[in-house]
Amino acid sequence: MLAEDCVLWGFAALFILVPLASFLVYGFFFVVDNSVVYRPTLANFVEILSNDSYRTTFFKTLRMALEVSAINLVLGYATAYFIWLRPPAWRNFLVIALAVPLLMSYIIKIYAMRGVLGTNGLLNSVLLALGIVDEPVSALLFNLTAVRITLSVVLLPFMVLPIYISLERIPNSVLNAAADLGAGELQTFARVVLPLSLPGGIVGAMFTFVLASGDFLAPELVGGIEGFTYGRLIFSQFGLAFNWPLGAALSILLMIVALAVIYIARRLGNPRWQR
Amino acid sequence: MANHETGGLAANQDLPLLRIRGLGVRFGTFNAINPLDLDVRDGEFLTILGPSGSGKTTLLRAIAGFQAPSEGGIEFDGRDIADMPINRRPFNTVFQDYALFPHMTVRENVSFGLRVRGTGRKRLNDRVDSALGIVGLEELGARYPSQLSGGQQQRTALARAMICEPRLILLDEPLAALDAALRRQMQNFLKSVQRQSGITFLFVTHDQSEATTMSDRICVMRSGSIEQIGTPRDLYYRPKSKFVASFFGASNIIEPCEVIDARNDVTSVRTAVGTFAVAGPAPEGGSGLALAVRPEAFGIGNGKPVNQVELTVVSVSFIGSETITELRHRDASLEFKMKTRSDPAASPPAPGSVLTVGFDPAECALVSGDRG
Amino acid sequence: MKRLRLLDVSLASVSFLVYLALYLPILLVFVLSFFSMRRGRVRWDTFSFEWYARLFSNESLGEALLNSIIVGVTAIIAATVIATLAALHVNARPSSRSARMLEYVIFLPFLLPPIITGLSLLIYFREIGVSRGLATIIVGHAVFVLAIIYRIILTRLNALSRSLVEAAQDLGASRLQTFRFIILPNLRMPLLTAGILAFALSFDETMITLFLSGTDGTLPVRLYAMMRVGFTPEINALITLILGFSIVLTVVFAFAWRRSGGTDNNRITRI
């Protein structure tokens, strides 16, 4: 029993806790001449908070993540609800069709979106063919909107699946009871189905927000200069800029936001009747 | 086998197979079982009977070893087993949900106890065949539990528990999941297996009639303590407490009652509705007593000339072979239930009419009132 | 009645668009992988398998694929052992505070943005003097997939009636025998399911890997490098192959999941 504890906590400490701790500590160091000085200072945080461009990038990214979560919540709920209303054979098919993209390479999906949004991309070809525009629209790629659209598409399954699962958990008897007590379809939806499936939506929104706010691949590949996000800012500290402590400090802020969102989601997504 | 411990026990009692002394189980501040003593005799069918929450399953789990007792000792055949690991205890359990291994066939399930002991193939097969024969499952050895009916699962679980030839089998409400007809059938079956094998059965149930049908002795539990132990007849005719009396269907409780005279094995008691004679001596510590009368003990008019009382009819329900009459006493607001054989010739008494009913002194009991 | 119809139609159209958005880009990549391009325009008259043929002569891609497989297999074996131990541990003492803490810790790398998992391991390995390579990627992937494997196994363990373990012990089985004869056979499907899922995740993992890879990159890292350069049919061909592989894995996973009773939500929630 003791050996078990040692192995498990040993692993957790060695590969999860200590790395996280060292990253937290790193945020308080600084760099002189491309080498890290191991002396605690708040300089990184002061820099981040006082530097306009860091601050705007931070809030721009959070806002973008929030927008993506909101859009996906609406799209995702509609889709999950649609799937839920299908007969069982259809449902299974639709759910698997949703899970397949989830297991596809993230980077590939982003790349594929580039093929859709680009100047010579599918969307432009369709718009041209339909005569909606006269020449290709370049505003579709390499800006923040492209990042929004790409993240929204790529993260959609993370929204639909949790909502669908919570819908599926609603027992039929509960719906019958609502109907039996005189609730119409819309009333049943508003008073029974929606409250019972909301935890799924909250989990989905949490996933979407956390993943969107920390992402750097999509902005890197479809964002262009305008789509410079916080994730890219962090990533660049470990590349060309080579300022790991600053990168760690930037990430600490991101982690605080992520933990706060996870915490709020746990509170909201775990309503009283389930505790 | 015989040893010095027999001396202190009550007369005509052999060394018990299972001897529990001062066994208590606490969950935090909650006493699931108050320290209690219990002896299980070799070869008997002993049922622990009680409502849910009475601690009966906890007691069984403590004996089996699934629940560590907070205090007290358990001896099996004279050996202390309180600290013995589950897998070394010399007896087996039939679980409430059967706990059949879903990934094993009936044969594999039944042979499990022998396999983990490294029994040889030949011997193992013989033993499994005979165990399957006892429970009548010879044909179904290759089936999986999910392909069996409830009764067949039950038989498999029993065969599995018997395979290591334990001297004691613990059964935790094994019939609870079966429907009424099958349950009666399984009661007879379990009883006959127990008789023929001579294995001691310690059986837990909340069903009074099940306990009465099957058991040699019944141990009634309530709120973590033993309320009374005795043969089914004892408990039925001589309940010691209001709780046992009503558990065994004596739903008419007249209390308070006071002993006014006791001689020649007849005790006279005074109650709010009259003075009655009760067969048997007065219980010791005779305060806080109640008089329990079975509904079927009542007779109308001259049919039961003793212990008569005048009661007003409230309602009459015909339930086939029997008729249940609800009655009320005029002064005290006491209500009574009377069960009589339905009489095709006579019309039932009208509500509001007054009847004189009586009951036999041997068909009532003086019991202690509520504890605490 | 009419209003409900309208609602149905709008639900259906939103869902249609969602599925379209999920599949169209991928389909496009697939189609384009058979054609050449000139000045950014597709030449529809050039259908060929040329780009696939070129892939097979690209040695660095083969190396990256091999790396991906080595990383995936090793990480999953390690993560499965730890996750199974952890699940058994937590299942045996559901109310223990230490067990609950352990569960939180296991979930951290999965819940936090991958960028944080990646860079914390990067900093850690640098500080303890481990240089970047396959080993560091393996650790990153193992930590990342740990939570998923753990969750699947724990769900199955919790669904196993407690009395099964008690029954085995009651019949004389030791702890080891109970694990070997009762628990392990019931974990076979969940282990397979978790393994497939974890391999698919590891095979596609990019963000953590980018932080932890030195000169030996996995396939997605190699892809990332190629993509930054441009949009070529060769990439399309490679992507098509990877997607084919992912789809096969997903279908296998879906079957394994259903056979292990995973879609039976009631079974999971009831516990």
C-alpha cells in the first residue's frame, strides 16, 4: 500500500508537480545576455502589466477566446440538440462522425482551414462562382477573424459532445412526466431539457475557452500579423526572443486565467442537485 | 474440539461454531452495531432479521471480514478470526447481488474457490460436477451469468459458496431480487440444501415470513442491537418487546398496562380498556409494559368467552378467506384490528355497531414498550 | 405547429453547416492531394499519385513517422501502467483525501492549456540537464494522455460491483489473484480502448511536442515545419495518409468503446 503511494506520488511529483513548480519559479527570474539569472524579481510581471502591447495582446486574446466560446456554444447546442432528436441509429452515426475530427491531427485541421479561407481557397472560389464578389477576397486569411473561424471549427466537437452527453443522460421518464403535467414542447425544453443539459454546455465552453486562449498554432498558421495572440507571444519567448523567464511569467498569467475558468466551470457545471 | 470455554455457557448448548463477543461497528460517531454477543450453533439455520438500517448486513459483513469491527471478538470453531484476512476465513458468502463474475462461465464461477487454492484438475472437476448437481445446474455449466435467470444465478452463487466445503455459509438477503413465486421456491430449495449438506447457514433478511419459514432460530435486530433470539415459534407467540411483536404481526398493542396479579402461570394486567389475563409469568422489571394481541386471536361473543371487551366497528374489509375488521374502543382512542375466517353464511357487522370480542390468554403476550 | 417546423429546419441547417465545416476542409485537402498547382491555382488536368510517390522517397518523413510510433507506443505503455495503478488506488479508497489530490494532479496536464504543460516540462528538463529528444517527448505525451487512460479505467473499475472483489476474496483469492482473475479480465476492453485513444492523441499531439523536441521531431512537428514554408500538394498527400490512419484508429476505437459498454451512459452515471 505504501509502495503504491510512493510510485504514484513519485511519478506525479517528478513529471507533473515539479515541472509546474519550476515553471512557476522561472517566472520570477530574469535574463541577462541570453542567460538566466536565478534571482527572484517581479520585473517580468511589472513589464507585462506596464507594457501596452503585452496588455492589449492579452485582452485581445481573452476576448477572442470568449467570442469563440460563445459562438460555439450556440452552434454546438443546436447541433447536439439536433442529434439528440434523431432516432438512435442516426444518433450513433452522427456522434461518431463528430468524434472522428476530434481524433484528427489538430495541425492538419488548421492547415485544411487555410485551404478554405485562402485567396485561392474554396470559399473564395464559391463566392466568385456565385458572383457574390468580383475578385478574390483576401480579408479571409491572415487576420484575427481567420483565427476565430479556424478555432471555432477546430474546437466545435469539444462543445457538441459534452452537451450531447448531458442531453442523453436525461431519462425519458422525466420528459414524459413533463408532458404528462401539461408542459408543451417549448416549455419542456426551457424548463427541463435546457437546465439539465446546461452542465454539458459549461464543460464545453470551458474546454473551448481554455484551448482557444492558449493556442498558438492556429494564430501562427492563419493569423498573419494581425492575428498575433498571447499564445504566440509566449511561444516566441522560447524561440527567437529567447527570454524563458518572461515566457514563463506570461504563461503564469494564462494559467491563472485557465485555472479560474476551470474552477468557475466546476462550480457552475456541478449544480446542487448533482452534488 | 471440546475445550474449557463451554463451562460458562447456558445449559444444553454445545460449543457454538461461531462465537461473537462484544462485537461493535462504528462509522464515525454512528453506532452501526452496538457491542453484542451472538452464538451460531453447528448445523443450524440462523436468520438475522431486521428492518433496513438495523445493522443486520453490517453484522454479516463484519463476520465475513468485509467490515473491520471497531471492537469485540469473533471466534470460529474456537479460533479467534477477528484479524484474519477475508481470503483466509474458513467460510463463504452468498451476496445480495450474487456477485457472479460476469466474464466467467457458471463452471468457472463455481470452481473459482478451488482454482485459487491450486486444486488439481481432476479433483476440481469432480467437485464442481457434484456442486452443480446439488443446485441442479448440470446442464448450464457453459453459460455466462448474463444468460441465466435470477433463480439460476442464485443457484450458481450458492454452488460457488459451497465448493470449498465450508462449515458455515453467510447469505446476505440472497432472495431480495427474486419475484414472490420464485422466492418461495428458492426458500424451500435453500432450506433443503441446508438440511442435506448439514452446513450452518447464517442468513440475513428483512422479510419476517421468509425468516419464519426457513429458520431454526431467528435473531431479530433493531438499531444495531439484538432485540430477541429464539425459534420462530418463540418469537411468534412469546415476543419480548413491542417491536418484535409488531414485526411478527401482532399489530394490536395495548399500553400502558400494569401487572396487578401473577400466580399459577397466569398474569393479570390492567389497561385503559379493561383487565386481562395473560398466560405465563410476568416479565422481570415489569414497568413500561404493553399487551400485544394478534389480530387472529380475537373471536366474537361466545366464541372467546375470556378477556372480553366491547368495541365499535369502524370498517370491514373482505380479503378472501379472511375478513379484517377495524375496531375502536369507546373511551380510549385505541384502535384494534381483528382477523377472522370469512363466513359465507353470516353478513359482516355494520360500521358503528358494537361487538363484544375476546381473546385467549395464551394468544397474547406481555412485552416491553419502546426502549429509550 | 408551424413554429416548431421552422425550429426543426433551423436546427437541421445549423447542424448541416457544422458537419460541413468539419469535413469540407479535410475533403478539400484530400482532393487536392492528387493535383498539381501553378501560381496558387489548381490544375485540374493533372490527376496523379505523383505526390504520394514522392512521400515514400522522403527519408526524413519516414524517420518522423518512426519517431511518432516509438513515442506513441512507449508513452502509452508507461501512461497505462501508471494510470491503472492510480485508478486501482483511487477506486479502492474513494473517500481518501490523498487519492482525490492525486486525481487532481493527474488531470492538470490534460486540463491546462498544452502550451503550459509543454513549457513547464521544457524548463524542468533544461534545469535538470536533460537535453531535448525522444525521451523528453515521451514524457510529455505520457503525462498528457495519462488523464484519459486513467478516466476510462476508473470508470470501468467503478462500474464493477464492489462485491465482485469481495466475493473473490471471500472464496480465498489473494490480492494478486483477485487482480489477475477478476479485475484484469474486466479491464481488457477499457485498456484496449484507452490505448487506441491515447495513441491517436499522441500521434497528433503538436503543441507540447514543439516545446520538447530537439532534432528528432515527430510527424506533426515535421508537418508544422513544412507548412510554414507553404501550401504544397506533397503536404496534402501526407495529410491524407495521416487522416486515413486517424480515421481507421477512430473507427476501431468506436467499436472497442461500444463493445466495452462505454456508450451506455446510464451505466457510468449510475455508479
